[in-house]
Amino acid sequence: MKFTKLLALLLVVVMCFGMFAACGSKDEDQNKDDTKVIKMGTNAAFPPYEYKEGEKFVGIDVEIANAIAEKLGMKLEIVDMEFDSIITAVNQGEVDFGMAGMTVTDKRLLEVNFTSSYATGVQVVIVKEGSDVKTPDDLTGKKIGVQLGTTGDIYACDDYGKENVTQYGKGADAIIALKGGDVDAVIIDNEPAKAFVAENQGLVILDTEYAVEDYAIAVKKSNTELLDKINDALEDLTTDGTIDRIIAKFIKAE
Ligand code: GLN
């Protein structure tokens, strides 16, 4: 009798432990789900794709990324960094993806995977009003300002020689250099170019486009699961018109 009682007690104790353990793990899972964060690496100095209004990150990429995160049932966290550091941050797992008006290039494709493209970018040339630079061909022998590590930087070095190119950490700093006469032209993506020209009197964008490119999201090569999930989300957001709506909100038709 005593033995049976002891056995029953032991059974109760074991069951309680089991229940606690089960509850514990359920709670943990729930917590994880509630706070599942997806991190985006960007350079928030690239209007209208990503920039800051006070402390808040805003722009086309920010809104598309939020819509993607929502589709994945996750919470978006934005990590602001130099444009040139984004691919490294993606590969080191510091962020889950990079989204920064980032152009798909063959060289970058060796380092990361890109999702399908969600927008088109154009490299343009900004000069001072009245400049003798009228087309990209006139840039030969001129001093060119670019943003470090961007396609504008890469193409300008290839086409006009590294010695003629000055690299700035931010596009806005290249614009200051142009206004101050340190460089004769700035090569940068068309939408930020429009924003910079609107903010700074006496600057114009050349009519001739320098290069047309595709923007996409960078994901670590080994993380094909996330790549597929983002591509699915992008497809849905394209089909239901969300991407067009977000782009139209920030880029007014001319
Ligand atoms: N589209 C350009 C690139 O990918 C510039 C991007 C940026 O400066 N954020 O290099």
C-alpha cells in the first residue's frame, strides 16, 4: 500500500514537471513569435527610397520592407549604416537583408543573392547651371563626385579614371562639393538627384541618362529560404498593387 502511494506521488510529481516543461517551452515559442524581428540594413540618406524624418525612417524601401515583414509575420527593424557596409553586414548576419536602392550588379551577385527587382534606377549627372558639361561624354577630364561604393562610383572610375573621381560617404556631401566647386559633376541615382536638386538652387540634371539599372534586395547566399519568402511576398505585393502604390506615393508622375 505504502509503495503504491509513493508510486502515485512520484507519478504526480513527474507529471507536474512535464506540464511545467511543456508550458515553459510553449511560452518561449510564443515570446519568440511575438518578437520575431527581421533586420534590414540600409543607408538612410537616399531619398525618396530611405531617409529620416526626425528619428523616423521613411521612404519607398522602408514601406516595401514593412509590407514584406508583415507578410512574413515579422517586425521590421532598420539598421542604418554606410552604403558600402551593407553587403558585409548581410553576409556577417548582422542584418537579414540589405535594401537601399541597391542595384543588381554582376560583382555584387558574386557576394550575395538578389531578390527579383522591385524598381528601376537611373544613374544621372548633376552639374551647376551653365556648366560646359552637357552630356556624360563631356565628363572626360572633369572632376566627378560620387557616393562611395555605389554603381555611380564604379562606372565613373571605369569610364573616366579613378584619379578623376572623388568618393564621398553620402550623396549629400558630393552635392556640397559640387556647389563649392570641388567637383564639376556628381553621378548619382535619379530620384535622390531630383531631391538634391530641388533642395539646392543652381543645380541641374543632364537630360542624357548615364546608366539604367534594377534595384533589388540583397540576401546572404546561404539563406535561400529567406530569399524565396521575400520573392513570394514581393510577387504578392506587386500583384495587389501595393508596390506601385508605395512608389507613386513618393515619386510623383511628371
Ligand atoms: N543604386 C546605387 C547602387 O546600388 C546607389 C545606392 C545608394 O546609394 N543607396 O550602387
